[in-house]
Amino acid sequence: DGAAMGSATAKDGWSSRAGFILAAIGAAVGLGNIWRFPTLAGESGGGAFVLVYIGFVILLGLPLVLSEISIGRIGQTDALGSFERVAEKSGASRSWRGIGALGGIAAFLILSFYSVVAGWVLYYAGVMAGELGSAIASGNPLGGAFAGESVDDIQVRLGDMLGNPTLLLVMHALFMAVTWFVVSRGVHSGIETAAKYLMPAFFVLLIGITIYGAFEGNFGEAIAFLFTPDFSKLTPPVINAALGQALFSLSLGVAGLITYGSYLSGKDGLGGTSATIALADTGVALIAGLMIFPIVFAAGLDPAGGPTLVFQSLPVAFQSMPGGALVGFLFFVLIGVAALTSSVSLLEVPTALGIGEKKWTRGKSATVMALGAFLIGILALLGYNVLSDVRPLAFWSIFENADILDSIDGFTGKVMLPLGALLTSVFVGWIADRKLMATETGLSAGALALWRFLVAWLCPIAVAIVLVTGLFPAIL
Ligand code: PHE
């Protein structure tokens, strides 16, 4: 196929369509699938949330994935430049490039706290490695973790970790450094190569732990929980959360897929590629649910445990389950791998902006952006200890109780991401030249009509509703 080889210049890019798909799946699959999705599904009562989420992925997510990749491939440059080029070719104002700038800022801000949370994952992988070591030393490599500890002993680790700024800083620095290393090596040698090795490893671990859960956990209860919809649970906030999750999980609204799409060349259709990415991301979220909830139910834990589900509840389960130390270690390695291929995409968006707009070298741009996000991340992690009284968005009622990390997370997730997705759908549905976009997608007539309808009507309206009700929940 002519994915990248069609280009006459020796521009850095994907070596094949498969390389692009793997990297894009790597970007989409992350903490959002393995930590955020089970948390939300658990808190929102399971099946009904899952069904609505899947509906949004198909009706909104997929058309936007196709839109972003198409803009990128037409533009052949960073997000800002890509919007500008499509606008120019469509006879529209150049100011539409602002969407690209917005995406770059959003990706930069998300990276700052994403790396902090990934740092927690690294720490827990380290803790579990220690537990595995003890199990092996005691002659029982398939033993549980945390031998002889009480539930409190196990769970207090999270609070202790969050109260230790030095520890958080070291882990955050470590994770950001690895992200920076991959991105500075470039699209082909860095990002694609990392995805090529990490994604297969990820899938092996994911399937392996899920099979383990099916045998050792309560698989039946997990299936019932995730797939039996109780429609009385479908409140407006739950529907809202499902759409927000669909956008976040598919990495939409931050120009990530525009940036990755710009490293594609050739003319092949993009419909199948987009469907593959959306399907893989959603499949991983569902499998992650089937990996986590059997363990949760078997240990008698609360599925609505919230954000601490992964860091406090599961470790308790890893104590009692056979092979718990080993599986617990592999579990946190799995999350770390998923987080890395996503953080790489988050750093690539602003890095590409620096290269394309400021004419910086890749090395300089990646360094400046990673360093900047690292510094903001320090504020986020200090918010758990030294700066724990700080509420940066206290003036805004929906964020008034949010600490620093939650404020950045909330502002990007509730404001910037839906805004980016909204503007992108308006741009593609109403501003960009129809023929230009249609040709780029390579869709057949029927699919094209459906895609146009979804992008021009359903996406803007649905995302606008989420944006407004997310900002003014009193409406609901
Ligand atoms: N989709 C990623 C995840 O699920 C998060 C992400 C959002 C990555 C936006 C890039 C851009 O973890």
C-alpha cells in the first residue's frame, strides 16, 4: 500500500499503513481505557453506561476519527498548519487554524497530569515487583502479594505515596523522560518503533490477565454488570460522562489524530483505517472491564470504588488470589505500557507545532514541550501534599473543590476537549470544501452521505449539549 512510501521527499513518517494504525491505536489506548473507563462504568452502574458509550463511539467518535485523520493527511504538517491548509484550499478564513493551536495547548496540558498519574503506575509496578520478589524468595512464585498485611496496610500505600512529593517527582520525571526520549527519536524510529514493540506486548498481557480473571475471578458477575443495561440508571450526567469518555478514549479534540494523520501519504481510503482504530480502542476498554471486574467481584470489592479502584481495591485482590504477586506486577506493567504510547502522542502534538510553526528542530521542540509539561506536572503533584489547600479554579462552581491535578484534568476534559471536537466537526461539516474532504476519506457514496450527516449535524449538536451541560450542570 502507498501509506508513506508514496512521498517523493525523505520526510519522516510512518513506514506503512500498519505502522500508522498501530501507533494510532497506541495513542488511543491508555489510562482512559484501563483506569478511567472501568472507574466510570463502575460509578455509573455498568451496562446502561456501556451501551450509551458504545453508541457514541459509533455515531460520533468514528466520524470524528475519520475527520481528524483526513485533515492531517491533507495538511501534511502540524495541527495548526493542517487546519490552515484545508481552510485555504476551501476558500475559508485562515483563522480556523486556531483549532489546531487549541488542540496543541490541550494536549500539552493533558500530558502534564497524565505523566503524573503514569508515575503512580510506575511506582505501583515497582511495589508489585518487590512483592513478586518476596514471593519468589519465599519459594512460592505463584503466591499472593502483601503476605501478612491487613487491608489497611495495603491501602495506606496510596496515601503515603501521594503524601511524598519527592517520590511523586521522581516517578513523574522518569515517565516524562521516557516519553521525551521516544518523541525526540522521531516519527518512524521513535513513535512507530515503540508502538511496534509495546502494543503486541500490551495485547498479550491484556488477554493473559483477562483469561486469568475468567478462571480465578467472578466472570459471570462481571459480564452481567457490564452488559445488562438498567435504563433507570441513564441520567443526564451519566449520558454526559459516556460522551466525554468516548471523546477522551479516542483521543479526539486535541488534534492528536490530525498530527498522526499528517505523517501519512498516499491516497488510499481512510474509512477502514478509522474503523479499525475506533474498534480496537473500544474493544480494549471492554476487555479491560472484563479483566478488572471479575477480580473486583471475586474479592467482594465495590465496583463503584471510583478513581482508587485500580490503586487501592485491586491490590487487595492481588493478596488473596493465586498468582496475585505475579499478576499484580504484570497488571501495572500493562497500564504503564498503555500510558506510554498515549503520552507519546500527547507530546507529539505540541512538538510538531514547534517544528512546523517555530521551525525548531525536533530535538529542541520535544525538549521544550516535555520540560514545560513536566514543570506544570510538578504543580499537579504538589497539589497532593505541599499545595493541598490550593483550588486553582475555586471561582468556578463546577471546579471549586478540585485540587490542582483535578482542575487541569477537569478543564481540559470538560472544556477544551469537547470544544476542540465541536469546532472540528463544525469545520469539517460546514466550512471545509466538501469535495476535498470527500475525496480524502475515500468513502463510497452511501457511507459518505452518512458520514457527512453525522459530522455536520449529530456531532456539533451532541457535543455542544455535553459542553454546555458539563459547564452548567444545574441545567440538568
Ligand atoms: N486516549 C488516551 C487514553 O485513553 C488519552 C488521550 C487523550 C491521549 C487525548 C491523547 C489525546 O488514555
